Amino acid sequence: MSNELKMVIGMSLAYVTSFAGLLLAYFSYRKHSRSKEAGK
């Protein structure tokens, strides 16, 4: 039982970390693209 629980927790952590990385990359991209437009 604890083996499956460890696997579920590990997969959930990997999913949350991946999603947080995507959000961080998206906001970083938006910030950089907005500052480029302002510089034109």
C-alpha cells in the first residue's frame, strides 16, 4: 500500500513542478515580449 502511495505522491509532485515551470516560463516570456514592444 505504501509503495503505491509513494508513487502517487511522486507523480503529483512532478506534475505540480512541471506546471509551475510552465507558468514561470510563460510569465517570463510575456514580461520580455512586453518590454520589447515598449522599446520600439
